[in-house]
Amino acid sequence: MRLVLALAAVIVALAVGQLVRVHQATGELRFTAAAAPPRLHAYGRLYLRSTSTPRQSVPKGTQQIGSTMGGGDVLGPRRIATHGAPQATVPTEIWVRDHDGVWSYALSGGP
């Protein structure tokens, strides 16, 4: 009986840990992150997903700069370095491509 309780406690602890990890990274309360989460960290800043429907094409002048926890492609302006960008060149909008389309994300807190 103690073994079953110990095993159940370990499983619950692992499940809660996973929920907390995904929630801190994406703002979602689920076990796996979505390809286009509501919150996204890029360029050392927080971006929030638009509530409008996703577009079907990638905006011109963008390049892939990374990927989300859930496997979506993070796209940013081609003119900005992908690593070590100075604070002055942080884009105010980035995009995430997933199976539904291309989602727009706005910089939270201003440039």
C-alpha cells in the first residue's frame, strides 16, 4: 500500500512540475505546449499572440529565428540579427507558423 502511495505521489509531483514548466514558458495550463502559445519569449522580451485569426502566408521580409516549445516556427524580420540583437533593434512584431497558419505576436511593454 505504501509503495502505491509513494508511486502516486511521484506521478502527481511530475505532472505538477510539467504543468508549471509549460505555464511559465507559454501561459498555458496544459501538459504540452501549443505550437503557437499565447505568450512567447524572443529577443529576451515577452510577446503576446494576437486574438485575430492566423494568416495563411508568411509576411515578406521574414526569416526563421527559432522554434516554440510546441514545435512552431518563430519568424522575425530579416533585417534584425537572430542572436545577440542590441536592445534598440528588438522587433515590435514577430510571427509563429503552425498547422493553422501564421500567428502575429506583439511586443509586450513597448520597445
